[in-house]
Amino acid sequence: MNTILKRITIDDELCNGRPTIRGLRITVQTILEFLLTGTSEEEILHQYPVLEKEDLEACKQFAIQLMERKYTLREMAA
């Protein structure tokens, strides 16, 4: 968790409050989408030279930690 807190930041003034990597304008979602489409970590690091391998790992760990939470779906009136 400590690595995640150092690398994943949430700021209402940056990227509409979406989680970003180290306060850069690169969202966790962007990196996860690249990984899910099969883009290699090496290619992501080439395309985003400001990123480090640890940033990619922090994105994956962040997603895993979100899935560890309990969620409840509620119907909302239309």
C-alpha cells in the first residue's frame, strides 16, 4: 500500500479527480486500458518516458485494492 500512496494521486483539480500517476496527467485508467489491450509494459514505458516500471505496478495494485472493497448496487428512481 505504501508504494501505491507514493505513486497514485487523486486531486480534484487534475484530470477531473481521476487517479493519476505521481500527479502527472496520466491516469491509472489509461495505463490499465493499455495493459488490458495487450500493450507490453516496455511499449507503455517507451510511449510515456516519464513513467517508471514501479508506476505500472502501482496501477495494477491500485485496481486490485479497489476490487477488494464491498460494493452494493441500488436501484435509483428515473
